[in-house]
Amino acid sequence: MTLPQTIAELEQAGYKTGSVKEELRRNLIAKMKKGEQLFPGIIGYDDSVIPEIENAVLSGHNIIFLGERGQAKTRLMRAFIGLLDEHIPAVAGCEINDNPCSPVCRQCRDTVKEQKGNTKVAWIPRSLRYAEKLATPDVSIADLIGDIDPVKIAEGRYLSDELAIHYGLIPRANRGILSINELPDLHEKIQVGLFNLLEEQDVQIRGYKISLPLDLVILATANPEDYTSRGRIITPLKDRFGAQIRTHYPRTIEEEIQIVRQERLPFDCDGFSLTLPLFIEKIIAEVSQSARRKSEISQHSGISVRMTIHNMENLISNALRRSIRLHEQQVVPRITDLMHLCSTMKGKIEWEFLEDGVEEEKINALIRDAVVKIFRKHYPQETFALFLKEFSSADGFEVSEMTPSSAYAAHLGKYPSLKNHVSALLEELSPGLLASGAEFILESLSHLGRIKKEVRHDTVFYVKPA
């Protein structure tokens, strides 16, 4: 189908214009009727955040998302692009995507008045109708709204002439969605200018008042700590947001695992195959979940899901490094790989009180707690009495980061009951998985005081208690 190329053709086609909020509302209703997924890739918000978003869009509200770092706030805002029309008509050549049926800028009004139905129309795709800005203290009025263009002044225009303006980000987002990340970081005088433009639909640039009745949907993000009655967002600007929606971290380990599977770097290494035991995924997720419950960790900035993702990527990379060195095709993370998580967790956790040199110790304690908790979920009633009896009459069990998987399989032959416990944990019994399962059980039993753990250089010895 050929799209109309002039205003006359647009009118003949019966095209009806509406506001962006009406457009979002119409498309949301259509998707809801069809049962389509509104925000693909957003996990854990189906019964909490998304219903609030639906209400806000149906109400025609601007939205501010409140939440700590790593709660998919930016991804949510970008997902709104899918609620826009595939494309909309605008006056050709207009910097602010002016509506050909009701232009607001001086240049477009003059063009339509002169050319009438022959005015050229351009079709703007939805991807170009989304503007995003990270708020920082150095953002200026010129960046967001505009300034006098010296080139246009040199061409002979007056300072008070609307055509002498170089438009900023907000006017260029006209008839679309404007997203502002970390809204409280905008300087108060910029917030005042933003509010005036949105409320009064005019702005003063270099002392000259210019009318700009823009059609926008505004989305913003903020940390709850900054968004209070005494925070850094001016009250009139707060009032422009009809909906304040609180985001949250994954509420279950299963949701956290699902997000990690979706977001982590894909494993792509010729000659190697990755096998991730479920208990390893649970441990990585539990480390983050546990950190969000710790009183000694500051929860104001939060524990981002990015930490969980980076931990998993680090774990897989260390397992791959071992497989390369040992010439093993199957890549399987083990408990001994967890020691490398300190490098990805440092800087992502803000401790309330932290003495010098103890951060790694605290991180290792988090990991130990996670290992034991997941162990108890897999073996809630198991006493391991038979294995402990076998273990007390043997030499113990030696493991290390660079021990070949085949060595574990051979060592398990001395402990039939341990091998049975490991087999019950796994779906397949490859050497790599047996090694991972054996380390999981041995490490957990050592933390529970059932066996003793001794570390000598880079080797761990699990032995019977003294």
C-alpha cells in the first residue's frame, strides 16, 4: 500500500490524527484484546508492575518509575516503542515532526499556508519517535529545549524570531515519547524550564518567549531515595507525573535464574559445550537474593541483577578456562570456581560498615551461606550417615580448580553412597557433572561441620573431623 505523500492525499485517505497518549491507549487496548505480550523480555512484573503500567497508559498519564539500579526501568521505557503506531505523517523537513493537519511551529504553519494541500508529507517510523536522555547536573536548557542558532542569525534573522531557534531534544521528540533517566540529577533550574514547557507550553530562550505546544508522553526514572518531598525534584514537576510506579528485584530464585539465562553472554566457543547444573544456577541467584536481605548491606542503591548476570558469566568463563587447559570438551562450573566471584562482586555491593581488607571475607561468607541454603533445598532430610561412615574410614577427598573431571569419577568409586547422592542430583552422569556435584555436596557438608575442610595452596582437602 502506497502511503499518502501530500496533505491532500492524506485527507483523501481519511487519516485522523490524535495525541500520542491517545495513540498509546488505542494500541494498548488492541494488544490486550488479542492477548499479546505487552513487554517481551520483562520478567517478574506480570502481577505487579505491568498492571500499573496498563492503568497509567489507559489513563493517559506520564509515568515515573521508582526503583534501585538493575530493575529494568530503562528497558521498560524503551518497550513503550512497541505501543506506538508503525509510522505517522509529519510535515516533510520539519525538525519537530509537526502534525500536517495541525502544525505548531512557525516554519510549518507558513509552509502549509503557502502550499496548502500540496504540502509534502514524510512518514516517521516508531523507532525515531523515542528520545532518551540521561539526566546529569551539566545538562543545560539548550540541550533539552533549544537555543539561538548563530548561523541563522548570521543569515539575517532576528533574535526574537522563532525561526532563529536551534531546537533541543524535547521539541525534537514532539509527537513521541521522551524518556529521562535519573530525573533527580537534573539541576532545579532545568526542571523549572522543563515544567514550564510542559505545563504552560511556552519557553523563554535568551529572554524571548516562544510558544511550543508540544505533544509528548513523558517517562522518567528515579531512585526512591532521591524522590521524596524533600528530594531533588521540584514539586510542580512531580505533579506532572500522573503515575508513580515502583519497580522491584526478582522475588524468587526462579525469576532471577530466568533473567540470567536471558541476559548473560551466549556461550559460543568452538569445540566446547556448556552444561550448567541447576544447583549452580540456584547458588548464583541465591547470592544476590541473600545480599538483598542483609542488614549490613546498604539497600538504598540496591543489589542489581547485573551482579547476578556478571557472576554467572565469570563462573562460566573460569570453567571454560579450565576446560581449555585440561583439554576437556564439556564445560561445567564447579564450587571451586566460586572463589573468582569476588572480582565481579566488588564495587557492586555497598556495605554499611566495612573495615579495610575484609570485603573478600564478607563476600565469601555470602557465597558460603548461599551454597548451604541451596544444599538444604536439594537434601532437606538427608543425613548422609552412610557416606560419613564410608568417609571416616578413608583418606578423604582432594579437589582443586584444575583437577581433571576424570579424577573425580575415579575418586567417587571409593564412596558408593556419595556417588548415589550425586547421581540423584544430576540428569546425566558425565565426568564434568559428577565433579561439580561431588564438590557441591562436600563443600556443603564442610560448612555444616559434618566433615573438615583444609586448604593447602590451591588444593582443598575434605577429611574426616578430628
